[in-house]
Amino acid sequence: MSTTVKGLALAAMFAFIAGAYALINAIPFHGQWGTLFLWSASIACFGFLLGGIFAFDPQSELKIKAIAPARILFGVAAACGLGMLWKWPVDGLAAASIVGGLLGYLGMQWARYVDF
């Protein structure tokens, strides 16, 4: 199994866990299912970003291989997914991609402070 596939699997696992966690915690407080799924999918995009960082950052305990461009691509993909969920215009997608790529590049420098 290649490192890219392993990284995608880890990121998908993080996305699923984050989205499921958000959905389970939000169900008692909201009544509209569309809003629930939108918010849980948004949190899943954040989980996808974190999974990519944990998979490809040299400071991570779960790292598969230290590859900075892979972290950047995971950040851009997570930001684009978030932008498409919320139907942002093209300039919003571009700005989100820049921020997502930057967060992916910085990796564990900021991700170690995230606590679920």
C-alpha cells in the first residue's frame, strides 16, 4: 500500500470521526437535518485537514512519511470542500485554498493545540 493511500485512509478516518462526533453532539440541539449535515460535513472537512497533517508531518506520532506538499494539498482539498459545501463564490474558494494550504504547510505547529 503506497504512502498516499495510507495518508488518504488516515485523513478519511479523521474526517469520519470528526463528522460523526459533530453530528452526535448537535442532534439534541437542532431540529433541521439539512443544517445538521451541513455543519457535521464542515467539521469533517476540518478533520480531513487534521488527518492529512497527522499523516504527513514529521512532528506527528502518527506520521506515515514527512511530505510537506502532501500536507499543502490536503489543506487545499479540505478548504475547497468546505467552500463547496457552503457555496462560496470563486474568490472565496481561492482565499480558503490559500488559508488551507498555509495551515497544511504549517502542520503540527498549530495542530498540536487542537483538542477534541
